[in-house]
Amino acid sequence: MKFLKNPKRELEKEMMSVVEKAREYSVGSDEYLNACRAGNQLAEAAQKCKRVDINQFIPGVASVTMFIIYMVFNEEHITDTRGIQFVKGLFRKNF
């Protein structure tokens, strides 16, 4: 039985070899710039191989939790949503 290789590890190994090759070129040359671009693309691809991105997981869980709390309180009495909006505002990116 042949085991599948981990794509993230393979990308990281390739990224290391690109960085090692880039050291052979002079800084500012076209070859050096192309190697740096290739390294950046490999780093982005390795980042996308993560199964769960914690930066997206936290707001998703918070939104689901707030919705459940809102539905529970909505059944009992009139709900003031200012607190929910405040907590959701804490997890927003302000870039």
C-alpha cells in the first residue's frame, strides 16, 4: 500500500530549496527576484493547505453562538441587540 505524501510538507521542502537556490544569485538580479516570487507563491500555497484557519474559525463560532443565544432570549422576552453587536464588533477586522 502506497502512502500519500503530505502536500504541505512537500511545498515546504520545495520552498526551502528555492530559498537555497536564491542565495546563489546576486541580490536584485532577475533570477533572484523570480526565486523570491516563487518562494512567496509556495508560502501562500502552503498556508492554504491548512485544514482549519483559526482566523476564520473564531468569528464563525462566535456568530453561531450569538445566534443561538439570540434565539433563546427572543423566545423569552424582547431582546436588546446592542450587546450582541458590540461583541461581534470585537471580532471584526478593522483594516
